[in-house]
Amino acid sequence: MAPRILFKGATLVTFAPPTVEHADVLVADGRIVRKGWRLPPTPDTEIIDVRGRVIIPGLVDAHVRPAESFGATIPARPADHLGSAPDIDHAHSDETLLCALFAHCVDSLRCGVTTSAAWHHTPSCVTGSLARHRDVFLSVGLRGTAAYGTNDLGGPTGVATALAETRDGAAWGGGFRFRYFAGAGPVDTATDATLAAIAEIGSRYDTPVHVRVRDGAGITRLLGAGLLKSGSLVACDGPVPTDLAAALTAVGAHLVALPGASGAGAFEHSLIGTGAGRPDVLEAVRTALVHGHGGTQEQAIEALGRAQSWASSVFGVELGSFTPGAAADLVVLDYRPSTPFNEKTLAGHIIHGVGSQHVQHVMVDGKLLVRDRQLTRLDTRNLMRQVQRAALDIWAKLTTAPYPGLDHQFRDENAPAQEFAEAFAGVSWRDEDSLPMERLAPNEPLRVPATIRGGDHGDVEHAPEMPVVRRLLPIPPAP
């Protein structure tokens, strides 16, 4: 059970509608219990003094690709290796995907994101990848969805495996903090038969879809295939005509604007996603506005609120509000503006003033996951050491060149194999709150088989002994 916490003296901000007010907020059992001025605490209540600080409802990232954003800081490959190695989203193993997901969740919380809609396609490790998303999201405490971008790039076998993965996830459905979506894309790489199979899964299990398209033609195909339904997400890499955006709205689907990609005025009728970049929603908004792709500041604020409304419908709880009974997904910002802060100036402050550096506390479902800028449920020092090892494994698949700046490139081949993630022994997959915090061993190597592609020199097989990796929480079979 989440503790009772009273935030005293806050400046409360909502996006839909844009409001600014000053009040205390009492949280208990994952919900907002009371909002008012000078609320009296009870003996079992923890008081957090937030005078001079701003509290906003948790931000929603409506399209993010953790497997790709994991490599954003990996150096560029040498020129002679470009084009001769797989993209980073195709180079993942089970362990490196797990690391990428943990890194994504940590970074999301530090950016004030409490709900993350993950879209994933890594053909080298389809089986179990959606289960990995669920395991990590629930163990960290982040609220989110996950979908596998099914396409025909892996041939008939790849399609069959991806559809089985999607079907298992759709059959399970999800809970109040995590949900599976059916997935497709990029749509121009999927046949009509594949889209029809995904539509059948969505219809059978009443599951929304999360798809990625490159342009308006992809949206037209989705509408023609009957793939879209209420709550579905369509992330588009290019401009979207107004009539197609209206057609999505008519079927209850949501266009997701990506920074620098979705065309002028996109925020007027969309949600906001970060794509393969850092999961910093506010920075994505600024990027879109600077490049003329987003519309106005006021439209961006409305888009932030629209994303929270979408998440409310997906998880069956009220998000984006401070009314009693709403879910306690909150972000405390140590933001002390130099100009007046009110409803008339709110858009400018949120878009151009507030940043991830102001995030002090983050709460999801009434649990403080970040307290005074420190994560409370993860040993981030040990975790990031494991993540850096995963980055070296990815690099080994991408190029034969040494990782820049490192004297020791390879691990001791005689070191004992280590199963990266411990199984949650005795924990039911139905009980989200009973998931324990995961401790990752800092000194054990990850031994990942890889084919190092060397261009004119041919492929070199590097296959050390592979540890057995079990799913943390097996998905029950489809009924």
C-alpha cells in the first residue's frame, strides 16, 4: 500500500484546461484524496514541503523507441563500416534489450515522464521482447504500453513469430500500469495480409494498435485495412494532411507528432512523442516549435493535456488532474521563474522555461519513484555499469573498430557466465505491486553471441558461451 503523502504549499498546474492554482495536495493509496489550502495532516502522513515549487501531472510520451534511443550516445561508426553493419535496433540481444529498457525508464523518470508508449521492432530478438518491456516497466514503476512493430522484413517466419508475440500480449491485455498494444510498421514494409492479421488480433482481443508510418499514404492504408480503433496511436515520420488527421480522429485514433517530422501545426490535432531521441517530451516540443513543425505554444500545451487524456482512457484512471480520485502521477519541479507565472503566461513557462533539470520528485500511482532527484527503486550506479557493458556489446555488432577512448575492449573469456536478470520466483504476473526491485550484479560480464560484419573482409563469428535467460514473468497462453 502506498504511503499517505501531503504536498504542502504547491503551485499546481494542469494542461487540459490550462490552469494555475496554489494548494496542498494529499495523496493516499495511489490516488489524490484532497486538494485545498492548509490541509491538516494525520499522524501517519509524510509531509513534503513544496513551497515555491510547481507540481504538474506526469508527462506522457506517446511514441518512443527505447531500443533505438539506447544508442543515441554511441559514437558514430568509422566511415569504412557504414552500411556494412546492422542498425542498432537490429543488433540487440535479449540482455542488451533489457539494459536499453532500464536505461529508458530511468531517463524517462528524470525527464518527468510517467507514462511511456513504447514501440519496438528488433527482429533479432522478437520472442519475449514484449514480456521484457512489461517486466522492466513494472519493476521500475513506470506506467506504459508496448507494441511490436510487425512487418515483413523478417520473411514469413519472422511475421509468424511476431504475430504470435503480439497475440500473446493482446490475450493478456494488461493492468492499471501496463498494457499491450498490437503493433505494426513501418507500414510500408508490411503486406496487406500482415496488416489484416494484426487487425484480426486487435478485433478479437479488443486491443488498440500502435503503428508507425512514414507519410500520409501509410495512414490511408491503415484506414483501408480497418486496423485502427479507439485509443490507437499512429506515429508519422512526415507531414500529415488535415483531412487524414481528421479521419484518424473520426475512428478514435490519435496522430502522434514527432519533433521535426510532423508538419506545421501538428500539435493542433495530435499527441507528442519523442521517437528515437531522448525521452524528454518538453525538449521535443521545443525542437518542433523552433523548426516550425509544431504550431503554437498554446497548441503544444493542449497536446500535452490530450496525451494525458489518452492515457486516462487506456488505463481506466483519471490522469492529468488534481481532482480527488485522480491517479497520483505527479512531477514536482524546482522551477522558480524570473517573470510572473500565471494562466496567461503558462504556455511560455512550460515550453521555454521548464526543463528536465527542474525535476525534483516524481510520483507514479502514489509511489515516489524519484525523491530529491534520486531514484528510489533502483540501484542506478550498478545498473548503469551493466548498461555500459551492453553498449560495448552493441558496438561489437556494429563495427570491428575499438570503442573510442577505451584501453580494454574485450572481456575475459574465462569469466563465468551470469544470467543477467533473476527470475521473480513465486511472484504472480497478475500482482503488479508485488514485483520486487531488481538488483543487477555490477561485476559479472554479459556474454553475447554476435556476428561482426566487416564489409570486404567478410563476417566474423564471435560466439562465446551463452547464458540461459528466462523470462521474468511468462505471458500466459492465449485462451
